[in-house]
Amino acid sequence: DAKTTQPPSMDCAEGRAANLPCNHSTISGNEYVYWYRQIHSQGPQYIIHGLKNNETNEMASLIITEDRKSSTLILPHATLRDTAVYYCIVRAMEYGNKLVFGAGTILRVKS
Amino acid sequence: ETGVTQSPTHLIKTRGQQVTLRCSSQSGHNTVSWYQQALGQGPQFIFQYYREEENGRGNFPPRFSGLQFPNYSSELNVNALELDDSALYLCASSRRLAGDNEQFFGPGTRLTVL
């Protein structure tokens, strides 16, 4: 699985958009980009995933650059409950469901 | 709520003891994965079970073993506990072994080894 690089921490004002970057410059053509988050002392929660097109669901939007070497997770209107560790993971589908977690980004949403 | 449950919530053991952690997967899911999360770190993959057989293992010693039952629930067993085994143990279930599908995590079992 390709390695990902994320900033260790970010702050965001409540009600504003939170943009979380992720670099995955060694991503292969068959690898998807997944985002999970983990609120303190809970299990990780799936947010969104994509291959090369931008994706949006009720939680977030995922923007993947054309060369697929980086992506951005966007929480359009961050709330205090979005404070969590956000993990960007790259995974090839045919290799099973193993997820390789890095250190992630600690997002602090402040009022 | 993901529909994945784990028991117990917390557990305290001493070095050298054995422990069994349990996981009930979400309805319709046939694959269960186990992860260990030490304090301040991301989860680390232990192993995965698909249709009652181990399918993939991370860098963990043989004293970490598991089972999956016909109803797809699963157990994680750890023998000869060491202090470094203190961690949050997470299980995750998914609809199938591979493919474009997400994993749903349980709340975890917090194991403390004294």
C-alpha cells in the first residue's frame, strides 16, 4: 500500500469549512483513497473514499488531484463534534480489507 | 452506531495471563478484521478472518490468534500477555473480503496489562 503524509494537526473555526490535505505521491493506478476519522476513545468511522473522481456524501467531499498524488477532505461546515483524528489511507481493492493507518491529522474545531 | 459490538469494554490482566476478546459483526458482513491501537498511535492490523479462515496477518507474533464462527462473529486470543499488549483492540467488519466496500468498526476493548 502506498504511503500517505498528513499534517499532524489543524485548527478550524466552528461553522467554517475544514480542508484536510493528504499527500500520496506513490499511489498506484488501482489504489483508492479512503478517509476515516476517530473521535476520542471510539472506533474509527468511515467518511468517504474515491479513485480518481471527486466524491461527495452527507458527511464530506473528497477532492483528488488529476495526477492522483494528493487529495483533500472537505468538511463543509465544521462543528465541535467534528473534532477528531482524521486518517487518509490508500488501499488496493484486490488485496483485501486491511487498512494501513498512519498518524493522521488531529483536527480541532473551535468555537 | 455501526452494528459492530465488542466485549468486554474494559479489561485488566497481569503479565503472563491469557485473554479472549469478542466481536459481533454487522448483519450481512462475512469478514472481520482485528486491529491493535496503542496510545497515541493509529490502529495496526493484526489479522483478518473470512468465512472462518484467517486471510492475511500483520506483524504480530503467534501468541495472537483468532477464530471466526459460522455466524461470522469472532474472537481474538492473546496468550502470555506482555506489558506492551496494553492497547485498544478494535474489530471491523465488512460485506466481503475485497472490493469497493467499507469497514465498520466496533467501539473497541481497552486492555490493560499490569
